[in-house]
Amino acid sequence: MNQEIRWNTRYQNAGDDYLFGTEPNRFLAHRAALLRNGRTAVSVADGEGRNSVWLAEQGLDVTAVEISAVAVEKARRLAAGRNQAIRFLVADMLAPDWPPPDLREAFDWVIGIFIQFVGAAERTRQIAAMKQLARPGGRILLHGYTPQQLVYATGGPSTLENLYTREILLDAFADWEIEELVDYEDDIAEGMGHKGRSALIGLVARKP
């Protein structure tokens, strides 16, 4: 099953509910003050809009990229209900010609929240695409699960190679300035998709 079909199915099965809720990811929200250092943000694999809408509420000019048209339609409804204007793009961030020229080096912030739907080989492509989106001096904020999450099974991928370790992220961002890298455990409640004790890791890295 390709990613577009997989995610359209998941979001359709959620019905009118939002699979991961409508509130922003906690790691992202706790860095609201830092986000004010920028004017533009792009949220990749944005899902149903919970993070892009919150980013817009912080005063950022936001673009949201998502492969599932079903999710984007729900995100549009969420944005309209909260009176936020967001540029929504239905696109596959792993496509060989992505990002397009108009998105390259266009953003102060590139946000990737629980985007661990690929293994090691495609993760290299995924992170490379995110790096292209950031302007010089811009930042990537990344949040996801560590291998301990397989024990908790409270959300996220069930495949070990999809999960982040400190070593993976240190290597992936060796050419950037890593401003924050923290792995920790927390109880989270993000809709039906993420609920319970979780093994987490977060990164903020700045482009040279």
C-alpha cells in the first residue's frame, strides 16, 4: 500500500474525528517563544492541521504539506473554524522532484512532527528535503519516537528502523548547528492516534 492510500484510509476511518486531535504537539507548543524568531514556517506531513493551525495562531506565515487529500480537507475546516489563513499543499515530500523551486530556502522554520513513516533509506531523502526548505540561518524542529516506543506501543510506527535515536539525528544533522537534542519519556494524549506513556525525542537544528 503506498503512502497516499494508507493515509487517506486512516483519516477516512477516523470519520469526523481528528485522528491525532486538534491541539498542537506538546514539544512544539513548549517552544512558542523560540518560534517567534521567525516569520515563515512549513509543516511537513502535516496531517489534519493541528500543528499548522497552531503555528498560524502564533503569527507565522504558514505552509502545510500533506500527501492525503482527506487530511487536508479536514485541516482546511480546522483552519476556517479558528480563523486562520494557511497555504495547504497536497504533495508527496518524498517525490524525486520535491521540493519545487519556489519552496527551496523559503522558510525560517521547518516542522516535522511524528513523520516516521519511512525507513532508513527514505529517511535520508526526507531529511534532505526538509533541509532544502530551510533558508540559511533557518531551523528544523523535529519530534518523534525512540526504539523504546515499541515496548509502550501507544502510537507511532511498529518498525524499528523507522524510529529515531540520538545517534541517527546527530549523524543526519552533523553539518548543522544542533541547538537542542533531548530524549525523554512522557504521557501524551493526541487524539486516538497517540495516547499513553511514550518514548520521545526532539531536535532543533539551525542551518549554516
